[in-house]
Amino acid sequence: MSEAEYVPPAVWTWDKANGGQFASINRPIAGPTHDKELPVGKHPFQLYSLATPNGQKATILFEELLGAGHAGAEYDAWLINIGQGDQFSSGFVAINPNSKIPALLDRSGPEPIRVFESGAILLHLAEKFGAFIPTEAKGRAECLSWLMWQMGSAPFMGGGFGHFYHYAPFKIEYAIDRYAMETKRLFSVADRRLGEARFLAGDDYSIADIAAYVWLGNLYRGEAYGDAATFLSLHEYANVGRWVAEIDARKAVQRGRMVNRGQGPLDQQLRERHDASDFDLRTQDKLEPAES
Ligand SMILES: N[C@@H](CCC(=O)N[C@@H](CS)C(=O)NCC(=O)O)C(=O)O
């Protein structure tokens, strides 16, 4: 069916398979579909996630904190396979009623604290460790502003542009035009900011950069949504390119991007992370011969 033939009924009902890539996991209702507890490891933080851009925000910050010497930031990262519906288990829904990765259980205090939404996880950890967030009022406000900007703009890039340009079973020019324009506008916003400051919040790398980098970086490098980098002429955003290259080079970022990854080169996939040594010993290239 093309968009020209579709006349919305008076009341929408969920009675059709739309054939889209996510048809099997998308539902119009919240809540668990099955009973299953989440595993719990030995570290103070339990992360339930997947290495999508939103998931990588949390793992990059954990690796940054550990790299900066915050030993209390040790974490177990468990893989949530969203294609198989793991986000709808009773255990996961108890931590994130919105059934989306990433979800965090902070067990470092007297009682466990659940945190969901990647931006809330970044803020929770940055405040807890007093790191990657400016302390003075002006810098902190700038950091939170860019963090919220990113959280608000991701659905336009992913659910909007990425969905209609790459995943939708047929191409709708109106939708692609609308979200391509918005995605380019967002790149332009970042590019102008990064033309006047080294990082989004100013001189220092912060959680605002981590949040924005995973999205803008993937798109800029041509690693998201097929030929999107070419389609959107992302090479035009030179300041974004300079900033992406600088963050790409950070060791903690390289490690964080590998955690909970279930696709791509085997030596870049650390599906579960329970110890710093896992990066050397438990990437999929090392496990797969034994597993097969
Ligand atoms: N606003 C949320 C978005 C999280 C999100 O969209 N997660 C996706 C993967 S990137 C997910 O879990 N999708 C599973 C589903 O929609 O069922 C955040 O930033 O944490």
C-alpha cells in the first residue's frame, strides 16, 4: 500500500502486520510479555543494554570513568537482545517500564536504584562520580542543555530519518524530506557550536559530547542507515568531523563501543562485559571457535 492510497480510519486498531523491520517487536502497549528475572553480577553497577548508539552512551561513560581512575564504577554489562524481545521480560520492565535499552541498576548504595533513559544514566553516573560534567553553574547549564538537546533530537534522526530512509518497507518522499531536513538542521546546530567551542559544553569533554557523539559519529562515518552520510552530504559539517575524530581516538570510547555489541567484526564484539580483562580475553573472535 502506498501513502496515497491510505485513508486513516476513525479509530486506529492494531490488527495488521506492517511488514516493517521492527514489526515483530513493536507493540502499542506497555508491560512485560513474559516472566524472567535479570541476571546480577558482582559489581556495583548492573547494565542491561545493547551496543546501539543509546546503549553505547552508558558503556562509553563507564569506560571513561574507569579509565579516569574511578574504581567504584566497575560494572557488569548484560546483553539485551531487543530483536528477541528481551526488553519485555518482567525483570527488565521492573527496571525500565519503557522497555528500551539501556537500563541500569545502581547497587552501590544501601538499596538498589533503577535508572532508565540514556540521558538519565549519564547524569546519574556523572553526578555520582563528579566527573564529565562541569561543576560551575554556567558550564553545567551548558552541558545539560546540550544533553537534553541530544535526547530530544535523537528520535528525529533515528525514528524519523533512519526509519523512513532506511527501514521503512517503501519510501515515502514526504517523510524522508521532512526528516532529512531536520537531521541536516541538527548537524548544522552541532557544527556551528563546534565551530566556536572544542566540545559541546565548552573546553572540556563531557556527558553532552558522549550523548551526541554516538549518534552524530555513526552517521558522519557512514555507519548508520546505509548511504545516509552521502545522502545527507555530511562531509559538509567539518567541525562535527573534527570533533568526531577527536572522540573516536579516545581509548575509553573505543572500549565502550565494543560492549554489548552483537554485530560487526568479531574482535570488536564484547557481548558481555564483567571485567576489564574481557576486552583482551572475551571478544567474540576469541570465544567463537570454542562456541562453535
Ligand atoms: N530515549 C531512550 C531511547 C532508547 C531506545 O530507543 N532504545 C532502543 C534501542 S536504541 C530499544 O531498546 N528499542 C527496543 C524497542 O523499541 O522495543 C534512551 O535514550 O534511553
